[in-house]
Amino acid sequence: MEEKLMSKKKPAYPVSKELEVYLDYYKRSIQIPIFYDDLLRFSGSITVYDDNDEDTLWIRVYYNEFERDEIDLSLKRVYSILHSDGSDNIIDYLNVDAVDYCTFGNSKPFRIKIRNILNDNYTYFYVKKTDASRIYGLELEHMLSPYNLNFLVYKDTLIEEHIAGIPGDVFIKDFLPTRTESEKAMLAKEFVKFNERCMIRLLGDMRSYNYVIVPTHDFDHVVYKIRAIDFDQQCYEGKLKVYRPQFFKENLTMVQMVQERLQTSSIDQYKIEERSIVAKRILSSGVRIKNLVAIMKKDVISTPENVHQLKMEIQELAQDSNFKNANNMGETLGMALDFVKKHYQDVSML
């Protein structure tokens, strides 16, 4: 199914001068001591297997002794900049346990495992090549989802914090079958809301391995939420279905769960709830989201063919002829967000 929905390869788009200024203003841009290309100089690697001895599609890379110390120190400093005040005070207590590289997908990220040697707590962060699409996706997720994101951009290198959770494909296969009926109903509700949120902000390719399920223990039950972890396909594809997770075969189990456990009236209500929540976030983001969309309107992050197809499909869905006047993906997204915001404001005034 995804071959029919998705283009074979999305190009990486450069960061414009206007976007650079935006990132600097909101403290997303800061000088870091290592670049993505520096990590490509590894001298050897081994395959990383999971607990079931299956290939994870990640390789663990190694560097020669002349470069390893410098790379380790630089990665510790990146961790300090990302998670602390950027000083060297904590560096003596950190260890780089692993540097993993993934050749699967567009971003080909490095995953860095950093451990605190005093208490053995560890966390991850990712080093990727910059791509304007991905940066717009991260910023929109930060403003329009329930979650704040921490990332840094320096020239052609993007640093992203790790988003914790159970990968969707793993959860569907290993955890979902043993969930209680009430938990499955909750997950069905969350998938409907996640599906709606992705469509509103035009985040594409949410196949099951591109989002995580996050369980949180409340005092008498477990609450499940769904979070996107891949933002490469922000405002690129022309087919509207790409921005609706329900149309990917990897999510079929989730779709069937929605159909089996939720009535049509409940599904419609959850969609309205999510639109209202997103509208409130648009309003509360104020000038920040206006600035970002204004920059997107001047940027090129897709092809003319994709822009035309998407705006016409959204026009048909929304029954709003204004969409046909969009000239690029930034204008299409801006109209979509304005449409959601206006509908919420009109209804709330009744």
C-alpha cells in the first residue's frame, strides 16, 4: 500500500536564511562541537540485534584510537548543551556507551547512548543531517501536539533528543494482544485523535514504526498515548491519505480495533475534540506559529505537482474553495490551520 501512497525518495531541503533566523531567535540554533559528517568516519561496525536475535537495521560503529577520544568528548559536550547548561562540569561523569548508525530511511541517523557513570542511568540523542521538512515538523509538533520537543540545529547538523516509548510495530505485535478491553478502547480513541492531529498539521508517513506508544501509570490504571517520532514527511507528499495514519497497512490492526470498539458517533466526537485542542494550541502559540508559517510560505519543501494535488484534495474534503489559491506547501498548511482555528472560533461563539 505504501508504494502507491508514498514517493520512492524525498529529497532533503536546505534550511533557508529566514528559518535560520527563526531558529536562532527561539534558541534552537547553537554552535556544537561536532558535525554529522564527523561521525561518518567510523573504521568498523557490527550489526545490532534485538532480544530475539533479529536484525534491528542499526549497526554499532567504531572509530580508530586517534579519533575516538575527540569524538567521545564532543558527544558529551553535545549532551551537556542539549540537556544541561552547556558547561563541562558534568563531562567527567558521562560515558559514551554506544554510537549506532541506521542506513534505513531518509535521515540515516546516528543514535548516541550516554550513561551517567555515578548511577548507571542512561539516555539517547540523535545526530542527523539537517532537512527543512524535518525542522518544520519538529517545530509544529512542539507547538501543536501535547508534547514539547528539544532539538538543536547547527549548519548541516541536527541534534534531536530521544522520544521514549514502545515502537508502534513492536507494541502492536507483542503488547496489544494482552491488553484489557478497556485498554484497547482507550488505544482506539488515541489512534483516532492521533490520526486527526497528523492530518491537520500535514505530518505524513505515520506507519507503525514511525510512532511510539507511551504507557503512563495512573493511580488505578495505565494511560496510553501515541507520539510521532519521525518528522521527515512534513508537508511533502501530494496524496492526502499519506497524512492519515489509518491508510497504511502497518496500522491495519489499530484501524480494526477502532472499528470494533468505537461507534461512529464516538469517533466523530473524538475528531472534534482533537480539532478543538489543536485550534487552542494554534491560538496559544500566538506569534511563534505565525512566524513559522510565514517562513514556510516563502520556502520550497515539495514539488509543484505534490502541492497541486494536495491542495485540491484538501479543498474537496473541507469544501472550501480557498485552498485552490495555495501556491506552495506553506500556504496550504497555513490555510489548513486557519480553517481549523476559524471553525473552532465560530462554534465556540454559539
